[in-house]
Amino acid sequence: SMVSVLGITVPDDKPTLCFFFCTGGIFFFYLIHSYSLEWLKNAQVLHQGWFVTFVQCACYSVMSATDRLLRGAGPRKATLQDYMKIGFLQVMTLSLTNFSTQYLNFPTQMLFKSSKLIPVMAVNEIYFRRRGKLDEYFAAFLLVAGLVLFTLEDSKVHPEFNYTGVVIVSGALLADALIGSVQEEILKNRGTSSDEMVLYSHMMGGAYVLVLALGTGQMQVGVAKCAASPELVAYLFVYSVVGFLGISFVMAMIRRFGCVIAVTVTSTRKALSIMLSYLLYPKPFSARYGFAMAVFSLGIVADVVAKNHAAKVAWLRLWGAVKGCVLQGSL
């Protein structure tokens, strides 16, 4: 199918152009999103996590509703009860991610957010009774090893490191894994569209978090901070808008090229976000960080290979070629 995002349509007979169009959008908007998130962390506005999450949900809902209105989208297909479930999990994911930045630096949080395979496998094992493949377990082992090594080094380099952040971001990951299972069930049974899901899940999520933000007093504090700082308003707006635009490009890539390619591109984007974080917001770095990131990256590659037969064949051929060269050199 053809790719259409932000009113720009790329025909189906130009797959290379489609790929670079989607990849460029993902990299551009999500790199800005990551930069804005770290700025908000440094400005300590993420201490009002419920307020920030409400702003995100409100922006996503307004932009998604506007998009559906301009395209003349049809009526809602899934029930409000369905979206109440997704909205709750969506709020848990967004709010716990925002709260975790109070305890973790950006690279550590980003690594944890990139390890979605681990909770997905856990949910499949416990809830759906689906056994994973051996290569998926191997990929999960590498991801866990990379996370443990990175976290241990982080606790040494940063005296203020707090394992509470690890628990919070792990909760966000678990909620994110559950969202995928619930969304898959609704998409199959209701025949709903991705843009409808974005709209109604964030509308429901926004209603939940509005009550929490008002009840905890974070809404009042957040509004007061925004009133005193136009720069903060600008960063919050950019953070929310580019997040929605990034999701739009990811969904376009999934529709055109499938989940495996989309995961590969988004994982590469996250790795680049971590590198840019060290460049734009200078922080201590050691060789052990680099080793941990290398182990984690191998886990991502192993996960992609495990999900894609063509990639698995390509890696086996590459290994055979390297092995042949080594054997010839030793003779």
C-alpha cells in the first residue's frame, strides 16, 4: 500500500523512496522528542509527571481528531470499554516513563525502553502460555546482560543513582507490553484502525490523568511553571507534537514494511539518541558503558534475526563467509 503521512503521499511503486521517507520522519521527529525530553528533565518539570502526561494525551487527542476530521474517517468501531483498558495502560506507560527520569539519566532510561522483548516474552509465557524460541531467549539474555552491565556502571559513575528508577521504568515496560497484547486483540476482533486507537486511547488516558493531576496538585504547579516560563511551554508543546508525528511515521512504516523493519529502524534511532545525549548534554562516560551498549546492541540484532527468516539466512551466510576466510588464512 502507498505511504501517506502529513498529507504527503509516496506511491507504492517507489519502495526505496517510501523507506527513506518513513525513516527520515522517524529519525527527525524522535530525535527532537528525545532532546526535548532531556531538556524537560533538566528543567525538573518532570517532577510534575501527571501534568506532563496530561499535556501529551491532550495534544495526541487533538492532533489525531484533526487528522481524522480532515481525512473524513468513519465512525468508531471498537467499544469505549476497549479504549478504557488501553487508556489506562497508556497512562501507566507514559506517566511511569516520565516519573523514571527523576531517578535515571536519559541513556539508562532509553536502554530500558529499548528492551521491550523481555516483558513481551514474559507476558506471552505467563498470560498466553506461548513458549518462546531458543534464539528469542538468547536475544533476551543479551538484552538483560547489557542492561545489568550498564546499570551497574551507572551506579558507580553517578553517586545519586537510585534503583527506584529501574523499578519504575520496568513498570512502564510491562504496561507497554500489555498494551501490545490488548491492541492486537482489539484490532483482530473489532477491525479498528490505528488512528482511531490513538485518538480514543489517549482521550480515555487523558481523562484518567486529569483527575490524578488535579488530585495531587500537579496540574496547578505545572500551570504555574508554564505561566512563568514561555520557554517551558514551547518545549512541552514541541515534545508532545513531535511525539505524535513520530508515531505517525512508525505506523506508516509498519503498514508498508512490517513490524520487523520498523523495530530495526526505531532501535537504531534509540541508539543514535543515546549517542546524541552524550554530545548535547555532556555527562561522564567510560569504556564499560561502551561494552554494555555493544552487548545490548547485539541483543537487538539477535531479536531482529530471530523474528525474520531472511535476516537469519543472511547472517548464517555472512558467518559462513567469514569462517571460510579464516580457515583459508590458516592454511
